[in-house]
Amino acid sequence: MKLAPHLHRLGNDIVASYLIDLPEGITLIDAGLPGHWHDLQRELAALGRPLSDIRGLVLTHGDGDHIGFAERLRTEAGVPVFIHAADGHRVRTGEKPKTAMGPAKIGPTLGFFAYGLRKNALRTHHVSVVTEVGDGDVLDLPGAPVVIGMPGHSPGSIAVHVPAVDAVFVGDALTTRHVLTGRTGAQPAPFTDEPDEALASLDRLAAVSASWVLPGHGAPWHGSPTDIAAAVRASA
């Protein structure tokens, strides 16, 4: 799905990842679920770009519904995978603290898990080799992604600012569709390790200049980071 020039979404409002298509190559943000590999193939075919044009995959954090095809991309195409150092252990092992499930409705919750099954969530492979990055790093990838530490959802959660496409990718630092309740609109994401820390991290997002805020779950936000940060706080 094309959102804007050079900016594409893989997946849907349930689980999404993103593709940045520039003349010098492609940068991916997050890897969704394993079955999104086929969505990636279709998007590349529509763009007339080979898999070898992908220069790197940046993960916003190490949870299973964001790392789906990462290991396959790394092993089959030699694409490097980048993640904040604080989530390095999580992405390699899947180990994470248990968090309260919070509010849920039967229909949306079943829909989320059913979608995961259709997209082979149970076959997710952890990423055995990653390049660890830190807050403020500018990555040598198409679009020169900037790493913005957003701890809270996980210790190594980040936002990724790519000025070339006027977008900031936020993973689960917030959501615009709660996967367990179906509620839409800007709000805190479920399954967050440290909710208060996640809300505090929104100050860092509000300082970013971009026209798109792109979450891992929910509709793209075409508006300012300042406004969506305020909306999340109001919702909380």
C-alpha cells in the first residue's frame, strides 16, 4: 500500500510494517509477522525492485509481531537487522517480562490472534545476528534513519525518523488501533512493560518534525507528532 511518494505500508491496521523506496535502495522498518514475507514480495514486484535492493531492516523493538520475517530476510538475502541494544536480548531469545493484558473484547482479541495464525505467527524465528544501535544514531541506510529512544513499551523501543519521507515510525510506542479492544484513535499500546515510562517518552516524539506518524498497529496518522503525543496522553 502506497502512502506517499517513496513510502509504503505492508500488512494492515492489525499488524503493519513499512518500506521506504529510494533510488539508492530500500530501507524496511519492522518485519511484521512471518506471513508478511509474501506481502513484501508483492510490494517489491509492484515497484519493480529486487530483494537485493533492500539495504537494511530497522526494528522498533524486539517483540514477535514486529520481527516476523527478519531472520529469513537476514539469512536468505544477507540484509542487516538493526535494533536498539536494550532490546538485543529480547530479539535473540524472545524473553520478556509478563505484562498485564488490560482491557479486551472477545471479537477484536480473537481477530488479532486469528490474523496472527493466518500470518504464521507461531513460526516466528528470533534474530540470531543483529547490529545494535543507540539513541541519536543516524544509520547508513537509504533515507538516513535517525534512532530516537522511546523506552517504555520495551527497554529498547525506538522511533525511527526518516526526513526523506517526512515520517516517523513509532512501533508500539503508541497505537491508533488497540488490538485487544478494537478501539481506534491515538492511545497507549497494550502489552507495555512500563506504561508510565512510555508516556514520558512521548515528549521525545513531540519534538520531531514530520507529517506522518506510523505505528505498528492501527491506521497511519497523517499529522504532527506533537498532536498525536497529546492525543495519546489525553486518551491515557
